[in-house]
Amino acid sequence: MTIDFSQVITAEQKAALALDARATTIKADCRARILDVASEATQMNIAQAGVIYAALRADGASEKTARGAVGFEIGDLIRAAGWKAWVSLMQAECRRAIRAGEAPVWPDLPEGVADLAARF
């Protein structure tokens, strides 16, 4: 009987595979937490509303008219900015936890962001 040593997994390879699996798990958790707040369709709807709002304002529409046209309420632009900042913080924490080999400490969702997402 011959043993094919080219098929042997070394301790280093095993450790690398474990690190890759851990990174994949953390990334999936980060993505799931973000999508739990706003699906990809919801994110696109909010982004599209922001673009249309900005275009209407650039064309001279009043703030009230532009908000009404896209379904924004007073404060939604601040909430949308909070959403974007939170996603960036989530991604940064994901990368930090992977690099440090620690459990992620996910940032809190800004107030009002979940309500904004629910409307879109």
C-alpha cells in the first residue's frame, strides 16, 4: 500500500481553512444584519428617492414638493445619511473582527433608520 502524501493537509493549511471559514461566517453575518434592516430592493428604492429628490431640488422644486414627490418625510435625509454611515461602520467592524481574530461588536442602528426602511 502506498500513501499519497500530496493529499495530506498540514496544520498550516488547516488553520488557513479555519480562518477563511471564520471570515466567511462573519461576512455573512454582517450582510444578514444589514439586509434584516433593509432588503436590497429597499436600499435601491431609498437611493433612487434620494436621487430624484436631489434632481427636483436642483430644478428648483421646494423642499416640501420634492419630499412629497418621493415619499420622504421631514428628517428622512438625515436618516438616510445615518443608514449609509451605519452600513460603513458595519463593514469596518466586519473587517476589524476578521483581522483581529475577535468576535464582532456590531454598531447600533441609528434611530429612525428602521422606520425609513419600512416605508420603502
